[in-house]
Amino acid sequence: MKRIINFYGVFLNLMGACFALPLLTALIYRENSSIRAFSFVMLLCFVVGFVIRKVCGSDINSLQFKLRDSYLLVASVWLVASVIGSIPYMITGSIPNFIDAFFETASGFTTTGATIIDDVESMPRAILMWRSLSQWLGGMGIIVLFVALLPRFGIKARNIAAAETPGPTVTKLSSSFTGTAQRLYIAYIILTLAEVVLLMLGGMNLYDAANHSFTTMATGGFSTYSASIAHFDSYYITWIITIFMFLAGTNFELFFVLIQGGIKKMFRNEEFRLYLSIALISTALITVTLLREGAYTDGFQSLTDAAFQVTTIMSTTGYATTDFNLWPPFALMIIIILMIIGGSSSSTAGGVKVIRVLAIWKLIVRETKKNLHGNIVKDISIDRHKILPDTLTYIVGFVSMYIVTLITATLLISLSGQGDIITNFTATLSCISNVGPGLEEVGPICTYSFYSGFNTFVLAIVMIAGRLELVTLFVVFSKYFMNPNRV
């Protein structure tokens, strides 16, 4: 416990520093209530963090985290970060209710993008900057950021970082996990800055370009406008964001493969080929369906909206250029399937992940062949690497936890009688996959504001569970976790 508390001292100092950008925004736009709010929460983080470090007194670089420490630390950090991050919303009166503020902050850090704010334009600019920044911070992982910024600590922090990593595996790009984290963040920062520049070339001001670049690369989807990307009414902006959403949903490690081995080596990656194939096929099917059903008469507009919505849903970003609630049922079924699949491993996207879908498909094919030819036993491999039986068991276990959580949470939020079955099911699906919009009453032009405090709290926990790949929270709340000899 002393190790965990000591870690919190440094973490709170880092968290306090993260409020500098929204505070600067508040100063630029002379938003007095925001200046007070962010000054207070920044000071609070620095003071509490300093006191903790003084009281505990041990050198954080000497701390050794056991596996059970790691799970508890990761789960608690995301919960505490969501609580602290909700303070500016309440102080400024932007979201006075704590549960709603917690929901909005959890939606930010988990990069879900679901919101209870009906009129985004009425919010202070500094609050919207914090809202977007929280997604960018959560995109690659709060603790992965911590490890990247504190090299000496990072060498001994692989367990705690791996417990929140967005994907089944992380390839070592360096001799240490800290080096890997730093390289991933370098790619993350470069892509974010590149998008800022390209969006400004399309006519966005710096404030809007920064906000949308933060939430695009984090696959979060918060916008500074209630109409989301439709507000800009620009083909250029729509396609630029589509491209960067696709990149954000790609395994970030492949960008280094691209640099070192060229485009051919990148396309040899099975997960990337499947990710690209699903996106292209889904776009083609929806485009044809929209034109055939008469939903669109302009072919390029149909292609643009189809490509954008496929990419934003599959990458779990959650932006909108149109109300896809009005699309034909076949197109909506594709949208739901993409919500489940999500993006690639080691990306900022949510969902089950393409690599798990690929592994499960290969498992199905193997079992089918086995039933036809009982004497044939073939190993399953991806990119010529054999998948161990324990890994396959873990993948099947994850999918089982995903289904159980989805059904249980849908039942819980349905107890109040709010929303119909499609609304509640897709709201839960959207939160567990960190997508944002669902269908019907939580569609792309709607918000979650009609839900009660109990329902928004349940959905906030579902978001965090989904962002942490479910296993972390399942472990922490299991009876086995309480026994130190078993974990």
C-alpha cells in the first residue's frame, strides 16, 4: 500500500501539470470562473502530491510493483483521475452535478466521447480544451504517459503500464519498456501536430484545430460544436479527419515498421490487412446501400459520409457528419458490428480489437477442420508467430467477459425504464467499446443527458472497464484478489 500511495504523490504532481493548458486557455479568453477552477485544482494536485511524497519518504525509483499492486494501482488511478478531472466542471458550473461531471470526465479519459452536454457551444472554451485534452491524455494511457515521462521509474513499471495498454500485446520497440513508451508517444505527438497543421490549412482556427486533433488521435470524438464535424461543412476537413482517425486506429508500432522496412513490410502484417479490408468493404457496402435505398443521390457525398462513419465507428472515435440513425437497417447492422470489432491492438481505439477477431476466426477454421479431419492438428499463427494455448484461452476469456459485461450493464440501465432496448443496448455497447454514439436516443446527434444518475454512473464504470480491457477491473473485484497468496 505504501508503494501505491507513494506512486500517487508523483502521479498527482503530473496530473496538476496537465491543467496548465486549459488554464492558459482560460487566461487567453479571460474566463474568470475557469481561471479560478483550474488554478484551484492545479494547486490541489501539487500540494497533496507534495505532502504524500514527504510523508511516504521513499524513493519512487526503488519501488517494486507486484502484479496485484499493478492491477489495484491502474484501476484506482483511472477512477481517481476521473474524480479529479470532474472538479473544473463543477466549480465553473458547466456541469454542477458530480455524477454527470464524473461521467463526462470518464468519457474523456477513456476516449469514449459520450456526453451529457446538450449545448456544447455554451461551455467555456477552457472547459472544452480540458475536455479534449483529457481524451488525448487517456488515448495512449495515463500510466503509459507517466512511464514515458519518468525514465528511471519506467524500467520497473512494466506491469502497471501493461495492465492498461490498449491491446492484447505490446512489441518492445526498445530494450526497455520506458523506451517503447517514449517512442509510441513520439509518434502520437507527431501525428497530432501534423493534423493541427493540416486542419488549419483547411480553414480551422488554432483553437478548433488543436481540440479536434487531440480528440481525433485519441479516437475520442469530443468536438467544440454540437453538430460535431458536420459543423464545418467541408469535404477537405472531413477527409483529413477520416485519414487521421484511420491512422489512430492502426497499431502504432507499424509506423516504426513503415519507417524501417517500407510499405511492403507494413502490409505483411495480418492485423493491418484485416483492419484495412474491413474498413474498405464496409465503406463500399454502405455507400452502395445508401444510393440503392435512395438515402443519397450524390455518389461522392454518399462515399464521403460512408467512409467517415465507418472510420469513426471502427476506430471508436465517435464523430458525426450525418445522423446515421436514419440510414437503412443493413447499414446500421454494419455500424453495430464495427462497434464491436473496434481498431487494432496498440492503438488508441477501443472495441474487441481486430487482432482478437483474427485469432478467433483462425480458431473457428481450425476447429472446423479438426471436426472433419480428426487426425489433423494445426497450430494457429499470426504473422508466422505461433499463438500459445494460454493466449487463445485469454482471448476467448476476454470475449466472454465482454459479452457478460454488455448484457449485465444493459439489464442494469434498463431497470429504470429509461430508453428502449435498442437505445440501452447500443449505449452500453458504445461505452464498453469506447465509441460514444449509439442508436435511437443516444444516436450521433443526441446525448446521454436523459439518463438518471444511477445509469450514467453505471455507464461511466463500463467505459473505464472497457478502456482497461475488462480484465483489470474483473481481477480487482474478484474474491481471489483479496488473498495475497493467490494473486
